[in-house]
Amino acid sequence: MRIVVALRTFLLAAALLALATVPAAAEVKNVILMVADGGGFNSWKAASLYQGKFGKQVYDGPGWVKHAVSTYALSRSNSPQKTGIQESDLVYAPARAWDRSPGGGVRKGGTGDFAGYNWLKSTPTDSAAAATAMSTGRKTYDSAINWSDFDQPHSPTLAELAKQHGKAVGVVTSVQWSHATPAAFGDAHNRDRDDYAGIANEMLSGDTLDVVLGAGNPDFDDNGEPASMDPKYVGGAETWGRLKAGKHPGGWKLVQTKEEFETLTAGPTPSRVLGTALVHRTLQAYRGGYDPADTPGSDPLIENVPSLQTMTEAALNVLDEDPDGLFLMVEGGAVDWANHQNQAARMIEEQTEFLKAVQAVVDWVEANSSWEETLLVLTADHETGMLWGPNSDTVAYDPVVDNGAGKMPGLRYNSSKHTNSLVPLYARGALSEEFAHVVDGEDATAEAAWGVGRYVDNTDLFEVLSAAVLSEAEVSTAVGGAGR
């Protein structure tokens, strides 16, 4: 059986495209998606090796299902083309992804010139298109936030469906809360991801979100020092002024200090919370002092901002007040930022912080809910950096080397940009077994490299997640995807 929720219009009544309908086996109360932005298999591996936990992470334990995910976009365009046609060259193809033959290209910065590398680097998605695919089940062009190639908004989103079904909804991120991934899962709709002010104002003015936590504070710089920065990430100067004065029409309770975030992790909570930490773009990744010789923790952390784990615990404490359950997206957004900069130590810091947030969610499920009523999905939106082993410029797909716990793994970046590589998917709880029924293909070389070869598409995440959100209603069974 393949569970598919095909959502074609703004009207929920017309949203289920069914060949046959069956009631879901049980109601799923809580749906939690966690995204390590830019974290390919080797980012997850490198962090685990540094921790001494490779093969021993929580998602390696019993009850978890493991797959890979293809992440390709609809087209290479950054604007609507009004065709809706999938560019066939972008579709993930194992034979092309693992081609070790000479690429015929030009080496740049010592990067290996292999055909597989070159294809993966020339066919990536961006975070906006990838998040839209997961949020709506539809492929789109790069830069689109829940927006179609036909220049129309994609609806409903996962957040919208969750709210329509009575659930509390929240987004948490380690970067600006109006950035692409939280925007897409925060029910924003915009043809351009760079319209930060417009996206922020849509997130705040709508009635979908109950919790928004992240960075983007215009009163502080990237080191957490007082400064006058661009207020676009929080909706502009007027919106920010209203929020600080407690006069925003959305009724948001603004929290900013580390202590305020920590207070939110337990006890009574406001009904709507906007948390904007005392830092501009990232919680920690863009703090100063980085040196290529750094190891994780070499540079002192900014002391006055919360961790992603604290933010996640705060969001859960606010959202679990709703008796109908919750939908929460948590993003380790700065894994991507560190990989773009080829800063391996910062990447490991960010991936490790993401894994701490994962553990916090697992602990919450086991203390406050159950795996029978909660679905937890861990994944990435795309890979960044073409990260492989230390000799990967001359030996194609050279494995990352384990140098022992607390020591930097042997690795090498072969790009500073996104790639079309497969990314991980780990899931546990209600309906997690459904991922096995939406598998798009098998990649034997990925299986050999990472231990996971069966892959789903990012649009398939929407199929399973929306089925979980809609579990008390009827869901459709069909052959074929909702978004392709």
C-alpha cells in the first residue's frame, strides 16, 4: 500500500486525490520534522566520528527506519517559467552520480575532475525549492517559497494542514527565522526567498503559527554584540518596533534573551511566542575567530544566545499545550553555512548541536508522548560542499577517515556550493514504515558507501508527513507521487 495525500487546491475538501480510500490505522497526534540544512551523509558521519558515536547515534537504535532522499528541483531557473516541466537532466541518476571517469572539466582549487562530481555540482537544488517540495509535495524552481512554476502559491502546506486539523504549529532554526526552510514550513508563500521582510510579515500576520524561534535580531551583530543591523529578517523596522513594544496585531510574545528562552522550556507559556535570539544571522556559526586549523570548540561560543536544543525544548513546551497535538519543524540551518565556507570544525559543531536537539525530541517523546502517537523524521534538504575523504581530489569518493573520538576526521571539501547528492532520512514512530512504500529507486553504490541505498524523493516526505497530519481523516492510496 502506498499512502499518498495529493493536494491540488486551496480547499481541503478537494485536496485528496483518491483512487481508493481507507481510514488510517490510528491517529497521529504529533508530527516532528528535523532538517540538517546542507547536511549530506558525510556531514552526519564526520560529526558522529568526532563524537565517537558513529553507528551509535540515537537514530542507529531499534525502531528507526533508514532511507536516502533525492533532492533535485524542477528546473535550474530562479523564477517561474510557467511550464511546470521537470528538467530531466536534474533527476537523480545513480549512474551519473557515481561516475568516476574523467569529467572533461577544469579543476578549480584542487577539486577532482570526475564526471560524477561535475554532474552532482551542476544539478543541485536550493533550500527554498527543497523545503517547498517537502512542505507541499510539489517540485518547483529555485528561490520559490511554497510557490509554483506557474507563478501561483502552492497550498495547502503541511503547516496549513496541521492548523486546519487543530494542531499547534511551530518552526525553530539556528539561522534567521525568515530564512528559506523555516519560511516554507512556516506557511509563507513567496516567489522569491530573498524577500525576507515580506516573508517575515506573512509568517507573523497569518494565523497558522504558534511558535517561531530563531536568529535575525537587527539589534545585534553576528558575535552577539549590540549593533544596528538590517531589520529585514524580522519584517522591517516598523514590524520590529511593534514587536518590541508588545503591540503587534498578531499577539506575539517576543523573547530575546537566553534566560527567556530557558524559562520557556518548562512551566506555563504564552499562546504565541516569537523568539529572536540576541544575534544577527546564526546562533553560533558566523561568530568571529575561525581559523582553518580549528577543531570544534576552538573558538569561544557566544554566551548570550540559547542553543538549538534549548529552543527545541522551549517550542515543545509551548506547543504541547494543545490537546490535539503539534506539528514542529526544527532546522539546524547553519550546517549549510559552515559547509559553504568549507569550515569543517564549525560544520561539526553545528551538526552536533542538531543531534543534541534530536536527542531532546526523543527524550520528550518518551517522557510526554509515545512512538505510537508521534512521528519523528530526520533529514536534510540537500548536500553542501561535496564532502568526502582527504584524498577525494584525486581518488573519487574517497571515504571520510575515522581518526578517533575528539579528533578531526580526515575529510576534504570539493565544492563550496550545493550538490545533487542523496541525503539521509531517519524516521521513527507512527507511519514511519510508510517510507518503505514510497521508495523511488535503489542506489547500490550509495548502499556500499553509506549503508543506505533505497531512496525516496523529497516530495515523498510530504506524502507520509501529510498522511500523519491527516490521520484522523481518510487518506488516499494510489500508485504514483503527488508532486511529480
